[in-house]
Amino acid sequence: MSKLFFLLLLLVFPKIEGKALPNSCSVNYSLPIQHEYYQPGDFIIGAIFSQLFMPAFNPLSFTENPLTMIEDMYTTVPKNYQHVLSMVFAVNEINENLKLLPNVTLGFQIYESYFSARMANQNTLNLVSRHNKTVPNYKCDVEKNLIAAIGGLDSEITLHMASILTLYKISQVTYSFFSPAVREKNQFAFLYQMTPSETYQLNGLVQLLLYFQWKWVGIIALGDEKGEIFVQTLTHLLFEKEICIAFTERTPSHEYFFQLDELISQLKNIVVSLHKSNASVVVAKADTHAMLDIHWLELVVNNFELQPVDKVWVVTAPWDFSSETFHRQINIQIFHGALSFAIHAKEMRDFQNFLHKLNPHSEADSFVKLFWEQVFNCVFQDAGGGENQLTSCTGDEQLENIPGPLFEMQMTGQSYSIYNAIYAVAHAFHAMLSSRTKHRLGIVEYPVESSKLQHFQIHPFLKKISFNNSAGDTLFFNENGELVDGFDIINWITFPNQSFLKVKIGKMDPQAPWDKQLSINEKIITWHYTFGEVVPLSLCNHRCVPGYIRQSKEGEQFCCYDCAECPSGKISNQTDMNDCFKCPEDQYPNKEKIQCLSKELNYLSYVDPLGRGLSVMALALSTTTVLMLGIFIKHQKTPIVKANNQTLTYVLLISLLLCFLCSLLFIGYPQSLTCLFRQTTFGIIFSVAVSSVLAKTIIVVLAFMATKPGAGIRKWVGKRFAFAIVLCGSLIQTGICVIWLGTDPPFLDLDMTTLPEEIVVECNEGSGNMFYYILGYMGFLALISFMVAFFARKLPDTFNEAKFITFSMLVFCSVWLSFVPTYLSTKGKYMVAVEIFSILASSTGLLGCIFVPKCYIIILRPDLNSKGQLIRNNKKENNY
């Protein structure tokens, strides 16, 4: 437990000032020994870096005396030493470039801030003071020509520096990120940011989550004001894009590092939360302190024998593995497959050559020996190893053999930003010199001496600077002093030997349209071992597959829901839809309710078995009617034909023939013309037929009455009266049809709603009442015929048709009475089939009941078709 405590304690030692250590060990400790790296030049670029010297030690060699540890605590140089090297590399390149700053030599002065506000302020004053003396505004000694300052890594340190540098109007180029909610930066006009706005990074992070459909994520940030701003800002952005937060954890802030129980408890709680949550993705803010805290989580897992954390880490820039030497013992496998945003950087081959030439015996660089001893775990003989059992440093050790968490041969994103910052100052300085030279030449014809230049004069040129660096990137600042650039997206692949590989899998371009800002090559991503080669899912519950919709759970976040099947007539064709939707009118849902299928046309066609059968029946009955008409014409001289009023018989047969044929108007694809006339044609023809039957019935009754002596009704028995009945009955029906066609005629229509899976191609009747008026009038004529025939059924006449007409009208009325409810209860082509069947059935009833018995006598019993037979059976002559 004590080892773990002191490991955690080391994170905050730069801020210890007179704190009491455990076991009543009190140390009056303020700040570490100052380290400075100075290279003279005509003009100086100052730099205050962070995390070059951090309190660190090997926990495996921890002694029981904490004072011994404190004495040597500032001996670790992390891999952020590359920041120094990138600055030295850039300055050397510029000094060797005769075109950029001819006749001018750049120098630099580098300090460490130790993440301490006090040290940052002190070293900033050192930059603006005379060499080796911190005496601001006092120029009695050799003055440093400071033209700009670089730093710092942390936004707080940057603002501390800016508060002093702004007073002196010295331009400052930082490589730190500022939270979108931090407005203090806008107060410093001389502050430039060699990184893109963090707002772009947050937007890119949200787009990354949306790209992989991660809707259920956890958030980890440092438990301070910056971490809280990050959580609040990100939460708002995630909520707008319907991404839910499974948990939010704050890593311990420095105020807890002297409360051992509270500190360990917080770290354990974070690990437990990670284990309990079903979120597969954890978003972490990777500022410097938070990165260290996240690394400590693995140490807590190992010490307390907890289960490994198997998550996909999505981390902001500038994520990196810890650079502390004692982190050789910390396993980095939990970060295998992590995705992180990184400051855009390109490979610098000349920088690698520069690293190979690094000389640890150089007296100019006071940092290099400390760095060399720590990364190679050795000591130089002149350092006085004492009882130290470490091996001796030769200076010939190879940097490429150092594990990645300690040092990288590739220029990191932050080092690339520092490199570009030096070049930005150099190009601005070049522009300033060129401008002043041209101006002076135009007036006094000689260039101004560089010693007369003032550091604040570089500000307007730096603000408008735009240049191409040696890697081919174009760099310039926006109106807020922020670099206009995007981010690289990195996939971290770790190995058991503590080495790692950074694979660039995409980029985020804030200047592109929203839907094109993020580009990712998903095929080259390596995921954590737990997920294999499959893209991890990070959802509160399983997705609702197509055919189902999300149904919210009471008391749960909107990302946690049940799945409900789409109601009838609706579909959902995507996962996790909020609502089902109806198909277009000409389409219908399939059984799974996941897609719309085209509706088939529904009409009674000749190809359809039902349509084919009805058409064959209609033609057969029509042929039968024609045959019967031929029989009656051929035997028109016979008594049975004469006795039944030849003319009415022919009219009735022809109207029945037309009734059979008019049923064909209802079969086939409806046309506008057939829709217009088929119901009216049917109504008029049937009215003629029924009127003919009525005329025959009335004539039979009148003929019987006319046989009585002195009956005056004889004059009504004749063809003219019969024709009058037929004509009157037909004209009334014709008038109804004309009114129908003149007011609201039938028309071709597509019924999309009646049948769910078909489009009914139908003839819309227009005014539906007129159709029933036609049927009603036809029924009225049939009812009168039935009643008259019923009362005349027992008249003593051999060829009396009253019995047959009675039965035919009974069939006729039965058919059309049953037609109405059946017609109203059917849909589509079956409605048409019902009407056709009713036409054929009622017409067949008239044909069969009235004419079949006569044909039977004419053809099969000709002996009954004679006048003698007529006299024998009925001595009363029947002329009608």
C-alpha cells in the first residue's frame, strides 16, 4: 500500500510547498533546481516547456525512507525531451538556410515549468530579463533580443506566460489546446495557437462516434474545472446527436493526493464503473494530468487483482503513453486498439538523422545527459554513481532501441507543432525584415539595421503569416490566432514487449462540409482483443431490426429502449427507427414489414381463371340464345310460336342476347369509354327485356279477358299495345341513364386503399345512387311482371306463358335481391364478377324458364305443336 501511495504522490510533487509527508516526515520543499538550455544568437526565441523533468522513480526499488526518494526525485527526463530536440532541429535548419534569414542567427533559451504557476511566471520573467538575471525593465547589461516565445504544453501555463508576455507585447506561440469555454485566451492579442481549435476536435469526436454507431459511451475526464467544461460541452454535443452517456467519471485532482484512502477509493470506483457498464467505448480527455491518471488505472487493477478493463478507448489529442521511466512496469495492453485524435504531423526524415547524431557528451545541452541516463537506465561516470548499481553510459546507445512509451524516433504531434511554431516565427521575422528594408530603401536608400528592430513589430506579420513547411503542409492562422488545420485519427496497436505502433486510419478536416469532414479507412483498424476483427457495438441494448421501432423505457435514457413491431400497413426499413411509416399508395408492406412491394393491378381480366370462365359462359349463353332465336324464326309458322306473340318473342330473345354480351363489357382492363356506358347499357337492355316480359304477361291476361262475350278490352290486345309497354318501360330507364351521364357519370379510377396489396382498377360509378336507381327501376318492372304473371298462372290456356313467366320472375328477383348485399361485401375484381354472374344468372333464368319449354316442344315433341292439339285441350281460341 505504501508503494502505491508514493507512486501516486509523485504526480503532484511539483506543487508541494511545505507539505507533510506520511509517517510524520515533514519536508520544507519548494521548487526544483532550475534547468536551462541556452544557445546564443542575434535574436532569441524563448521557450517554456512542461514535463521535461517530472518526479518519478522505480517503485520496485522504493526505500523505506521517503527523504531519500525526494532528494533524487527530479532525475527523470520523459520523452517530451523531443520537444527540446524539435526546437533545436528547427533553429539549426533555419540558421543553415541562407534564403530565409540571411545574415541573421537565431538562438534559443529553454526553461521547464514543472506545471507550476510560480515556475512559469519566474521563467517567463527570465525570458524578458537580461541574461542570468531576473530583473525586469532593467537594461544595464547585455540585452537579449527576444522576438517571440514558445509554450506551454498546458493551457493554464500558457495563460500564465501570456499574462506577462502581453505586457511586453511579445508574441507567444503555444502548442496547447484551449477548451471552447475558456475565454481568457481572447484577452491576449499576442497569443497564437499552433493547434486547431478544440471545438473542431470535439465535433470530430462526435462524428467518430456516429460513424461507428456508438450511441452508448462513457466519459472520463480530470476532476477539475477544465475536465468539467469538457464533460459539459461534450455532453451537449452528444445529446444533439442522440448519443447517450452511460457513465461519467472524474479522475482524482491533485487535492486528493494527500488523502490516501480517498485517492485509492476514487481510482477503484472508476475501475468498477468500467467493469459494470455495458458501454464498450470510453471517451477520455487526454490532457497531461488525465493521461497519467488513466495510466494509474492499470496499476490499480494489478495491485488489487481486479479484472482487466476491456474497452475501446477514444481519446482526444494529445494522447500518448506515459513517458515516465518507471512506467516500464505498467502494462499498456488495455489500450490496444484505442482510437485517438492527434495533431496533424508528417514524417520528417531529416529529424531522424538529427536524432542519430545526438551527442550525450555535448556540454551545450544540459538536458541530454539526464535524458540519456533515464531512458537507457545507465549513468555516466562523471555523474558520480556512488553505490548505484546501474551500468555505465557509453553514449553509443541507439535511440531506436528505446521502448515507445519512453521515446519515439518519429516526430510526435506536439514536437511537430513546436517545429512549425519556430518556422512561423522565422517566416514572420523574414517578412518583417523584408518589409522594413523595402520601406527604408524607398526613403533613405539604405536598409534598416537589424539591431533597431523591436520585438513587438513581428506581431502583425505573424498574424498574417502563411507558409509551406519542409513537409509540404501549408500553415496559417485564423482571425482567432488558431492554426487552420485538421486532425489525424490514430489507431494504437500495442505489443507485449511494451512497444506500440501508431497507424493513421483517417483524418478530420474542419474546413470540409459537415458530412465530409471525417474520412476513415475502416479496413486497416485493429480492435481490442476482446472484439476481434468485428467493429465493437456500444449500445444500451440491442438494436431494433427493420420491422420494429424503438419504444422508450420509463425512467431510462432515450438510448435505452424496447423494440415494438410496426403496426399493420406500416414498415421500418432501418435499424433503430423512432416510428414506422406508410408505403406509397402504389406499394404495400411485405410480411416482415421491412420493405415496400409494388402493388399488382386488380381487375377481372380474360387471363384470370374467373374472367375466362365468365366470358366462356357469356359466349355459350349468347350462342344458345342465338340458336333459340333461329329455332323460333325457323318454326315461326307453328302454333306455339304464333300463340306467344312472335314480335315480343323476338324482342325478348334479342334483348337477352344483348344482356349476355353486355357482360363482356365488365371483363378486361377498364377503359374510359367502357366505364362510361357499361352500367347504362346493362340497365337499358335489361329494362327492354323485363318490359318485354311484362308486355307478354299483360297481353296474356288481356287476351283471356277479351274472350268473354261483349268484352270491350279486345281492342287493347295487339302488337301496338305490347310495343307501347316495351317502349315506355325502356324510355323511363333511358331517361334515368341520361340524367346519370349528364350529372355525375362513371369514370376510370385507381383504388389504392381498398385492397392492401393490390391496386383496384375500377370504374368509379360517380353517383352511386343513380346505379341503384337503375337497379330499383328494373326491380320495379320485374315485380309488376311477377305479380301479374302470378295471378294469371292458372288461366286455361295450352300455351299459357304465365306459369313460366312467374317462375322466371321469381328467379330474376331472387338473383338481384341477393346481388345487392353480395356486391357491397366484395372488393376489387370480385365485385365485377358478382355483377357479371347476376347478369348471366338472371338472363339465363328468363331464357330457361320462358323459352326452353317451347324449344322442347318444337324440337322434341312436334306432335304437341299443332292446331288440333290446341283445339283438343282448349276450345277457346287464343289470339294474341
